[in-house]
Amino acid sequence: MSLTELRSKDVINVDTGKKLGRVMDIEFDEKTGCVQAVVVPGDFKLSCALRGEKNGIVIPWDRIVRIGDDVILVRLMPGDIAEEC
């Protein structure tokens, strides 16, 4: 599966039913080449926008429950969400 295909899928938290957005980036281990996490858009922060940075929520790969035709289902615990900016 390519990044382009991942970017076309909605990411949904199965515990809350909340739509988190669509994949905007991936993180991978440069030594192994394995995907570590997907990144979806986070809440808008003016400080990030002024610096020209994108704000995102990092979802660890092991929290992905299933990748379907149209959606990616994830199971997130409150401490799992790490925002980057």
C-alpha cells in the first residue's frame, strides 16, 4: 500500500467513533524501514501556522486495528495521542 492510498482513507477511533481526519504523513524507522506511525491533522494552533508548520496527531502503528477500503480504524487511549508541531 502506498502513502497516496493511505492518504485517501479516513482515520476513525473505534472506541469513540470520532473521525480524526485523513493520513497526512507517516513516520518510519530509518534503520529498518518499518512504519512506526501515521500522522493525521491535529487541532489548529496559531503558533504553528505562523511558523509555517503543520500540526498533527501521531498514531503509533500498533494502535491501528484494521485498514479497510475506505477507512483506517484505530484504538487510542488518552495517553497515546502525541501532537507534533
